[in-house]
Amino acid sequence: MIEITSSAFSEGEPIPVKYTGEGEDISPPLAWSGVPEGTKQLALICDDPDAPTPEPWVHWVIYQIPADATGLGEGIARKAELEEPAGAVHGGNSWPEGEKVGYGGPMPPPGHGTHHYYFKLYALDGQLTNGAGLDKAALLSAMDGHVIGEGQLMGTYER
């Protein structure tokens, strides 16, 4: 199993305001270990199943992450194709057109209670070549049958 950690928050703990829609709205730093042998690429999805929407609200989709990457730095650029990590691309999140690329931090409705944000990392036995722009469903479909390991980190936020 892949272990994911963040220097910004611990498993089950609140995500600092800096990484939310009320703060700088930048992606938190993430680190991981235990990527299985044979991994060719990594993919990460962050979503909020507590959102008052029919499906979990998708905050971040990033994939084609090199297998030898050991994490993502703070504040990953909000653009489709990334230089760091080399070759990685962003997919679409749940925000409206024009805001769909890259990380969008927690911003649950005020008074809606504590929301849980799951950063899920997937190790793949093949190379995705779809290019940027896949949404969560399309990425999960492209990864189907190729996931050889996974892990998650959960943080919370309440307004």
C-alpha cells in the first residue's frame, strides 16, 4: 500500500486555510512512499464526497506523473501541461468552465459541517497517453485494469 503524507496536515486533521478557497487556494505539498515495483505512472484525484452534489466534488485531477516521483510540491501550477513534475498533466475538476484546470481548494458551504477531502494516489502498470483534460470519470476509465497500488490521505475542512 502506498503511504501519502503532507507536511501541511496529518491524516484526518484540518487542511490549513492557506490551501483552501478562503486562503491562497494553492495545492498542499504531498509526499509518498511504497510505490509498487512495476509502476510506470502515477495519478492523483482529490474529491469531497460530503459536497451537496449528486457526485463527489472533484478538487484535483493530475496524472501522467512519473513513476519515480516521490511527491508533489506546494502550489502546483494551474495549467494543463506541467514542467514539474515532468510530463504530468491536469484533468478537469468540478468547477465551471474557465476554472477547471488544476487544484481548487476546499470551500464547503458555510454551516454545512465538516467535509472530508480524499487525496487518492494510484500506481499504474502502464503509460497513460490521453493528454490533459480528462475528468475523474474518464481518468478512472482509462486506468481501469491498470491500477497496481493505491493509497490515500484524508484532510478535513469546515466553514
